[in-house]
Amino acid sequence: MRVLVSGYYGFANGGDEAIALSISRELRARGHTPVLLSADPAHTAALCGCEAAPRMQPLALARELRRADLLLSGGGGLLQDKTSGRNLTYYLGLIRLARLLGTPAAVFNQSIGPLSVRGGNRVARAVRGLPLVVRDRGSLRTLETLGLTGVLGGDPALLLQPSPGLVGDPASVVIAPRGDVAESLPPLRELVQALQAGGHRVVALALMPAADGEAARSLGADAVIESADPQLLLDTIAASGYVVGVRLHALILAAAAGVPFAGLSYDPKVQGFCADAGAPVHTTRPDVGLLLEQVQQGVGFDTECVAEMKDRARQSFDRVLAAGQE
């Protein structure tokens, strides 16, 4: 099948680039042809080794939807109107256009919400009757409040694997801030100082360099890495002993690599992922003493929970692809 994939791709956001890379690999491994809608099709095609098309050109969108056997809306946190109602309009518009053209569609491994009342009503109308696969239990509950039934999957980035031969260094700690969560920066700086005083090497990781680079540089870490390259991000995390993340995909990549982590929840999707993984989660103004203790003791995720999340992520591909072939 030719599978058109819609997400926040081509914007130099390491988390979404990780999703794109994983989806393209998993689809190809199953014998399908992925086509990713992207803000930078040339970059996305080179990164993922597949076809890519411009996401904002109406004629190109209509052409690709007509050629596709299935539209996957996801993964990521697309169906929300917290950041902008325009984003919701875009992603729901694609789903509506697919339905108008007779192209099967599915909501794929998304977080749903936060949604206003109006936004929730718009989502319910647009996706009713479609296969709905979400990546966390909180999103399942959100669907229920909208009168919709979904299936629990898992973030596709969980299926990425570090480069061979990497060994985690217990003395290395990765901290991944988010530039627009300013209240988290003072406690993270305090944590960095405490870790360094205890002999740890701290790496500040900016998953979306344009948005997070300044915050990462402000932490006083021993090294700063600013990159949206998902394999580099994953390998950096795999070479560490612990991850503290405000960015959701720092935590997801840590789970993929088997590295313990703690999250600072600025959004329900962070809380939801940590809860599903059985990992520590804090507010954006954490108790630094408690967080330091968790890092030093290696308090991390529940191995069985993460293994189940990875299994659900794999199975979700088979589920939506089967729906597209019906």
C-alpha cells in the first residue's frame, strides 16, 4: 500500500523527526510505501529514506491523497487546540479531505488534547467512525468524554534502536529542557550544579534547537548538544546513565534505549507517558532534592510497562494497516 503520513514533520523538532523515522522504517519493513507530508520535503526524504511531499500546498495534498491507499494522521500531539486552533483546523481538514476523496484514514498513535469544548466537538465530528489509536491512557479517556472509542497503542519512536556498541555511562546525565517552560530552568540549573558537585557529567540536550538551544546553554552543563537528528539524540541518550526531560521525546527515546528517566510535566502528554511507563514525574518546579535522589539512585521506569508499550506500538501498525486493506 501507499501510505500517506501526516504529522509535524520537517520543522527541526527532534521528537517529531524521531516519529517520522520510525514510521517510515516500520512501514517499509512491512512492504508498504510511506509518503510523509513535510515542511521540508527534501530533508524529510533524506532523513527517512522515503518519499515526502509539501504539507501546505493544496494541489499537492489532493494529489497525494488520491494516490494514497491510506492516510495516517499521526503520530504526535496533533489533535489539540492549546497551542493554536489553526493546527487543529489543518489536521482535521486533511482527514475530512481524505474522507471526501474516498481515501481510508486513521488517527495513529496520537495524544488527544488538551481541547476546548469547541475543539472537542470538532474532533468528534471529524474522526467518528475512523480507527483511533492513541499513545497514552489519558488520551483514551479524552476520547471517551467525546463519545469515541479508541485503542491504546504506543509512540512509534519507542521502536527506534541505538547504534550498535553503545554502553551507558552511569556518571553521565542528560537533561533536556524546553525553552518555553521558563519556570523549570532555575531548578534544572540547581540540579546541574548538584550533579556536578557529586562527580556527574551533565549533557544538556536541545531537541528543537531553535526553541530550546538558549535554555540548554543556560543550564551550565558540561556539554550542550543542539540537534534534531533522531539517531544522534537517541545515541546520546543511550550513552548516558539517566535522563531528566521536559521535552517528551527525551523521555520516549530514553525508554527506547533502556535508560532510566524522570519527567517534568508541562503538558498532560508528559504526565501520561510517565504514568504508563511507571517512571517518576514531577511538576515544572520540581523538588530538586527528591529529583537529585532519584537520579543518584537510578530510579526509572517499569521494565514490563515499557516492554508492553513497545509491543503495543508494533501491533498498532498491523492494526491500522489491516483497516486500510479492508
